[in-house]
Amino acid sequence: MFWPFVAATAISVGLIRLGALSVWVGVFKSMLSLILAAVCVVGMVFAWRRYRDR
């Protein structure tokens, strides 16, 4: 009875860590897309400032 409990506990801990890693991947992906959008907006503002007087 001891070894099945140890195996179930180890599998449970592994799945919990895998779920936490999945959350971090989602957070990093959303932050990367937010940074990319901010860079695009800043680039468009600089281009607009440069070409609005022409």
C-alpha cells in the first residue's frame, strides 16, 4: 500500500508542476505580445511625427 501511495503522490506533484509551468508560459506569451504591440505603437508614433510635416 505504501508504493502506490508514493507513485500517486509523485505523479500528482509532477502534474501540479506541469500546470504551473503552463501558467508561466501563458504569462510570458501575453507579456511578449504586449511588448511587441507597444514597440509597434512607438514606431508608428515616431513615423507619424516624422512624416506629418511633409
